[in-house]
Amino acid sequence: MRRDFTESAGCRSDLVIGREESFGAAREQLTRGGSVLLHGPAGIGKSTVLRALASEYAGTAHTVLRCSATESESHLPFLALADLLGLVLDRVTPVLPDAQATALESALTGRGESTLQRDGLALRLAVLSALRALAAEGPVLVVADDLQWLDPASAELLGFAARRLGDTPVRLLCAARTEGPEAQGAAYDRHLRASPPDTRAVRLGPLTRAQVSALLDERGYAGLPRSTVRDIHRTSGGNPLFALELGRALAESPTPPRPGEPLPVPTSLRALVLTRLEMLSDEARRTLLVASAGARPTPALLHAAGRENAEAETAQAAALGLLATDPEGPAVRFAHPLISAALYAEAPAPERRAAHAALSTAASDPIERARHLALATTGTDPEVADRLAEAAALARDRGAPSVAASLGLLAARHTPPDGTPGPDERRLTAAEDAITAGEPDLARDIAREVLTRAGAPDERVRAWMVVIEAAGQAIADVDAAFPQALADAGEDPRLLALVHYQLAWRSLVVQGDFAQGREEAAHAARLAAEAADRRTELLALAFQAQAETLMGHPDAPETIGRALAEPQDARVACHHNGAGSARFRWLVMSDRLAEARTAVTGLLREVRRRGMAESEVHYLRFLAETELHSGHCGRALELSRESLTLARDAGIGEGAGAMQAALAEAAGGDVERALTLAREAVRRAEEDGDAVYLSRALAALGHAALVAGDARAAVRALRRVRELEAGAGITDPARGRWQGDLAEALVRTGEPAEALDVIEVTRAHALRLGRGSVLAVLDRAEALVRAARGEHRAAVTRLTSARERLAALGYGLEEARAAFALAELSGDRAGRAPRAASYDEAARLFRSCRALPWLRRVEAALAAPEAGPQPARAPHPEALAGLASMERQVAALVREGATNREIAGRLFVSVKTVEATLTRVYRKLGIRSRVDIVRLAAGPRPE
């Protein structure tokens, strides 16, 4: 497809979706004066990235030459060269030797019979001379799309010139189609011949599911359920063009695909593969149809399904590029998922049913046999429905709730209206499986469909519970469901228990009222016990235990014991809102970190086995929290990033994931990213009306601001946390552990009186509850207050004690922070050598924790000016004038206070380039740090 270069890159927000790394690599290469070759399969987004880069760098070039080749025109000699040089021919021919000018003009205008065979040398030299002549006037940018369709003559001439440009300021920005990662070497062989020797090849790979979801949202297909987005990602193979075409087809289709069926493939995509399919024999095509209908097709399965010549027919398909060989096994694998989908979509319905009928007896797995039987059957059939329900239960036990939901919907479709259980009951079971699988959109849609016709109170209340569960943290959005659910529940204690359990969550999340939430949960537990509904009773007791733990309520240990008492429900026991989670929270808050790690690791293993997606997201976050407390910052960073990735992929718990990731980034990653994530967490909590996570998100924002050195911003955020938690009735300081940060920030902003008030109020609660780590952190903060008042000896004594207690409890990062505070006190009263030595222990502890942001704070403290004797005067400010251009720009931005990442962004270079430039600046000026650059710019100190 020919691409139109006139489209503005600035108006296309999909440019950065999933292409940040590739775009950055290409940008860095172009900034350094190099050339770039973008390559990848058709539809992967090469032209889109090419346009964006061309738009960004066109302003820096004096001349921009463009061409966009097409397959239908690739046989026309010199066409691409005419696109590139046709508009500048009048500018270059006057400076070319006569023979070169004549040959070039003849080739580009068609007036004459110039050929490579007859005028080869003159043409080659003419193109090279033309580019050099244009570069003499200013930098030249050559933009060539679809390099694979370049006519051979143009490709030969451009390659000849490119290999000889040397230091001439000509950059090539090209895009070429290459099929499959294995073709990267071929890309070098075929396409780099038309590029300078230092060209960087940047391969564009498939998008992730989250990136496909973002792309679909941006293009107006935001209403698609996440299960459908998952199918789009699988069918498209992560190809953005294919994904958008599939999304468009689904949005325009009056009826969505039935459960278990592949997506409808639009004609625009079928055309990409049907020409090759038409080259198959009829029998080979039928064999491939059976393979496309199967989940894991193998030659043995195809034989069992009646395809006697499967090997020969699949070999024929492989020769046409429709199948890929699998070196790891005998599986029949399509070269691209789209081929399978297009083949299935093109087949007539009777042929599809015949394929499924054959597989319903050939497949060895009972789940697969049941699925194929359903897709081979039309109308209701109670026997088929029962087999599907059994298969759904088996999938559930295997830890595949998403498969169970799909099979449950198939079972409902085949269940007669008067069946037992009825079709709506089976739909609701499928909806509950979808909740477990992390597909809330699908669950909500099923429940709302049931509510349009269900009359039985039990089914209606179950449907309302699914609607409320599917809302997640945005429970305020479904407030209207509660009175209707209560009305449907009537006087039935079992149904009322379900509703009051959800009302407990509403009290907590929407109103931020822990006391009210506790009362609702206790009431739900009593109702469930009366109705002998142990599952709901356990969930309500677990909620009550969590609330009491966070409130610092004395009944918390007893309630946890009741929630852990037998008989247990296995799924509730490992659920993120179950008793195991409540016990984990109590262990963490009680400073029993090793036990907490063991507990949450076991819970994480179990929910992964059961396929409980939302619980997995939360337990990864809980484990990250435990590792962060223990001072394992690198591990915490890995876990929090994994949790956030899963949360974004499933669309569940994103705010909580961003909050924990912000804390991990502030401890062991990038502070700017920590601030960005914390702001995202705050925004999501505010949008959802989530009072619980709003305070946690603000605490993360305040902590990140403190690590970044912005004490005033930290105070603003943490004061809001104090107000929110006081209003919610939260008294246990181990819940968010923000009080020490607030006190430290208040000291740094010159408000020690308020800092002391925070410390004293918090200490009273910590003493009552026995929170040893909180007491140690409060002592560390009080030491800073004492130091601010000039009580140096008392401050050192308190800090030393705090550090020892934190080390004994296993809080590695907090111990390192205490050592850092000690170093700052010691450094303020020492000469340079002792001052540097005083930071050694803090640096060692931070390195042990992999706490990179804190290590940078140690370096900044060492670089800060001292009150004692000053070192030799820095070089004169005029020394800055002797720096190279890039070095002066970097130094100027350092004086403005920009970070290395900010400098890299503003100068369009990498962070490593900034760091290397700063090293050269330090060496040339005889200085040691960024602080010295600022002092140097301010001029010599007065005598």
C-alpha cells in the first residue's frame, strides 16, 4: 500500500503506542548524524514511524528528498530516483560535469535513452555528486519508504552513492518490509546496500496485548470487551494494521462471534492470504480447515479426524508459506494466526460444523471434545449442554477460568429454556468464572443480559453481585445496583448476606468509613452463618479482619482466627480478599516479614495454579511490598513492574499497581518514573471515587517527592493523607507507614513543631499496637527534629538506636536511611576527608539494597558545599566558553537544574550520551560534580 507523506505525524497519537523503544533508538541514531533502516512485516507500522521521524527531523535539514515505492511500479527504471531528485534537478545540474548532468537528466526526465549498461559510471557519479552538491548547501535528509519495491536501477544508484558519502551530511531514513525475525539478516543483505555503512537497522516487532488495547481505544474501538481484545491480539499476532482491521470489522458487525468461535475476518485481511489458499488442492484446504478449528493440531490428530493424507497436504501448505515448521514438536502451526482465522472465516458453515464434528471424537482432551461437539451442534441439546458444563468444571479445576467461562456460555446456549439448571444459571456461573479470569467486561455484559429477563430472586441477586464485582474499585459507578439487589433479596438471609458483604466494600471504598465497613461485614457474616453459606461467611469475616487490622482494633487477631477456622473454602482461602490475605496483612504490620513472605508466596503459587488473575495481580504487589520493607529493592522493582503489567493487561487493579510500582521505583529505580506512577495512582483513585487507595496513592506521591528532594511537595501530599486517614478512622500507623516521611519533610521545610506533633500522635498508636519498626522510624524522624534544634548529641544517640532496631527487625532500606541521616549529621561537623568517610556506611547499605535513588542522594550530599574550609577556587567562568557545542548545551541545562533524563529529552540524545558529555566537562574544567558547574557559572566568590 502506498503511503501518503503529506499526512501530519503530529495528529497521529498511535505513533508512540508500543513504539517508544524503537522510536528512541532511531531518534538517537539520527541525532548523531547516522542513518536508519526500519524493517518488519507488512502492517507492523514502519511507515507510521517513518512519517513521525521524518516530520521531527525535516526541520533540521536544509533539503529533504522523498520517495515511496510501490510494487506495481517497481519495474519502471529510475522512478524512485526521479521522485528523490526530480524537484532539485535544476539546482544540481549546473554544478555537475557535462557528462554526468546529461546522463542524470536523461534518466530522470525520460528524454533520451540513458541506461545503467550504457551510462552506468556517469549515472553513479552523477547521483553521488548531486547529493554532495546539496549537502554543501546544508544537511540533507533522504526519506525512502517501502524500500523493497525500489526499482533495481534506483536501488543500485542510491546504494553506490550511499557507500561513498563518508562524512558528507546526508542522512538516510528508510523503511523496508521483511517477513519474520529470521529475515533480519536478509534485510541487511538486500536493503543495507542502499544505505550508508553506519546505518542502524531497527526492527519493529508485534505489539503486546496492552498496546493493542491502547491502539484500539485511540481509534474509537474502546467499547470492545477485554476478552475480545485478547482474541484480536491473538488473531492479529500483535500486528497493528491487522488489529485495527479486526476491531473495525467487529465494531461494524451486527452480531458478535459466538463463544468458542474465531473472530470474523474482514475482506481487507482475507485478501492478504486467500490468494495463496486458492493455490491449495481441495483436499489440502479441508485438512487445513480441520487444523484451523483445532486448538493444538498435530498430524496424529488430523489422521484421527479422517484426514488420511495429512502429511502431504500440510507439506503442500508449508511450501506455499501457509504453515511454519515447528522445530520443537510435530504441531501443525500456521505461519500467522490470521491465516488460520481467514481460512476458518471463509469456509461455509456446514464445512466448519463437519470439521468440529470430526474433532469432537478425534481430540483426546475432554474439554476439547466438548467444545467441538458444541460447535458441531445446532439448537438446544441437554446432553451436549451437560457435557459442556462438566468440561467447564474441569477447566475451572485446572486453573483455566477463562476457558471455563467460554464453555459455560456454550453450555447455556445449548440448554433448553426449561432445563435444570437453566440457561441463565449457567450464564451466571460463566460470568463468575470471567470475574476470576480477570475479564470484568465480559462478566458485566453477561450479568446485565440476565437481568433483562430473569425473575427468580436468586438469579437476580447473583447477577447484581457480578455487576458490582465487575466495577472493581469504581464501585461508586454502580451505586444504583444496591437498592435493587436489596429489594430482590427480600428476607432471604443467604441473599442478604451477599448484598451486605458488597455494602461493606462500598462503605470502605466510596465513603472511606472503616467502622461502617466493619459493621456491614460483621452483619453479612452473621446472615451467612444463619443461612449456612460458609463461603460468604468466610469472605465477610476476612473483610472484617482486614478492616480491624487497619483500624488498629483490638479484636483483629480473634477475627482472623475465626476467618481461618475450619471448615474452609479452598478458593476463598487463597482469594485476595480472603483470610489468607488478611493474615498476610497482619503479619506485615506486625513486623513479621519472613512469615509474611512465606505466606504470600504460597498464596501466589495457589492463585496461579487456579488461574485467578486478579488475585495474582494483588499477590505480586503484596510480595513486592514485603521485599521493599526487607530492603530488597531490585526484587521489589521486578515484582511491582510485573504486577503493574498484568494489571494493565487485564484492566484490573491498575491504580493499586501504579501505587506500589511508584514506591518501588522511588526505592530502587527512577525517581521521575516514581512521581509519574504516583500521580497516575492518585488520578485513578480520584476518578474511581476510591477513598481507600487515594490515601495510599498520596502516600506514595509524598514519598517519591521526598526522595526527589522536593520536601514541600511531599508535605502537601502527606498532609492530605493524614486528613483522609483521620476521617476514615485508621489509627494503625503500620498501614501506610507515611508518618516518618511527613515528619522528615516538615523538618526540611522548617516546620519542626508540626513534625513533632505528627511523631507524638503516631507514637501513641504505635506503642499501643506494638509496631516496633514504626517506632524506630519515628525515632529517626525525631532525631532530625532534635538536630534542627541544635541537639546534636541527642540526635546521634536516637539515630544510632533507631538504626540498630531497624536492622534487627529486617528493614534494610529503613536501616540504610538511618545510616544516611547519621552521615549527614557527622558530615556537617567534619572536614572533607572525615566527611566523605562518614557516608561510606550509608553508601554500602544502599548498595546492598540496590537503592539507586538513595545512592544518588549520597553522591549529591558529598558534592554539596561545606561550611568548613573551601577547596581551591574553581576555574574562571570564562572556561565554559572553551567547551564544545554539545558540552556547553549540557552545562547550560545543568545550571537550570535539569536532570540527565530531562537533558537527554531536550537535546534528543540518550542519557548515556549526557553522562559521557558531563564526564568530559568535569575533566576539561577540573571539577567533580554538577554542583561545581553551578558554582562556576555564578562566578568567582568575593575575596
